[in-house]
Amino acid sequence: MPYIRKNDRLQYEELLEKLLDLLEQSGYHPGHMNFVISDLINKCLGEEGMSYTNANKWIGSLECAKLEIYRRLLVPYENDKCQENGEVFK
């Protein structure tokens, strides 16, 4: 769940802005985003130690992030497009 306390978010904001600037310089290249995510999780697993439980935890975080992005960002967009262009599934 990405809805951490506002106080907890503050510690990440400056770093996220720098990361966003770097990703922008890459043209938001998907390979760069994949690298950032993969390397971050790899480093976390290196710190925690490789185990099925730890890998499953990080894969679960990725899956939940994907689902939340879909739910909060893509579904409203798709609903708007359905209204604009007409229903496909009748």
C-alpha cells in the first residue's frame, strides 16, 4: 500500500525528485525505470538475504504497486475513453 504517513513521505521526496530528473533525461526510457526498480529490489534482497520469503515480499510489493497504478490511474482513463468512443463489451 503506497499510502504511508505524510511525515514518512518527506524523507523520500528529495531523492524522488532527483530520480525523476534523471529519468526525464533518459526520455523516460522504460529500460531505465526497469533498471532502477530491479536494482533497488536486488540491493534490498542483498541486505535481507535471498530467500523465497524475501523475494516473494518484494514481488508482492511490485504486484500491489502495479495493481494500484492500474486501479487509480488507468481505470479512470479507460472509463473516460469508453464514454468518449463507445462501449466495446456489450
